[in-house]
Amino acid sequence: MNTTFEAATKSSHKPPAAQILVVDDETTIFDVFALMFPKPKHALAVAADSNQALQLAATQGFDLAFVDYFLGSENGAEVAQRLHQVQPDLKIVLMSGYLSEERAAAMEQAGARGFLTKPFSVETAQALVRRLVGRKEPGDPDAPASET
């Protein structure tokens, strides 16, 4: 067995374009995100509540987290703040069926970088990831190289 070849092959593997965490108590949305952000271009982790999300954030580095505004009895803006305590550089996008002034204020206070209104299009979510993560994806020459 040629371990040098194996090591060279492993080291030339490109990292995913984005490490994404999705936090939502409606677990059917996880399948939607998996289709929008497939492997190996993206690394996707999912959590159905704040405890799972915080455990994942404590053990894995994420570029971006999509957090539902209503997580059962939990407030997504508060969950976003707790995620920022674990990973200060984590970019947060809150999601909900509609954006009100109250939610916009909570989003800003939580340090969220965006708001995704459900239902959303694939293109909208992908453009948001490109804008916030700021990495070019393979085969996407128009993606920004850095956040503006």
C-alpha cells in the first residue's frame, strides 16, 4: 500500500464551500437544505432544538447558521445569541414565515446578518450563503471572493 499517495490524495481534497448549521423544530426543512446545499460542496449539520445546536457549535466550526425564529417554546433570536457566545464569528440568518418590526429588532439585537422569509426560493438561500460566507463555490465564477 502506498501511504504517500493516500496522504497526497487526502491533502488535495478541497474543503467545502460552507459549513452550515440549520436549527429548526420542523425537521422536514432539513431535507430542503440538504438538496440546496449538497455534499461535498457544503457540510451541513442539523439540530431540532437549541440544546442540539449548542452541542454541535461546541464541537464543530460553522460559517453560517440558519435559525428558525420559533423553535417550539424557544425564541430563535435568543438561540442565535447563545450560538454567538460559543462561536463569536458565526454568521446567523433567522428564518420565519414573516418579518415584523419586532422580529427585525430582535434579529438585530441577536447579531443576525439576515432574515429568510419562509417559504423561500433555492436561489435566495444560495445567494445569501454566497454573500455571507464569501467563498467561491466550484463552478460558480460569479460568487464573491469576500463579503461586502
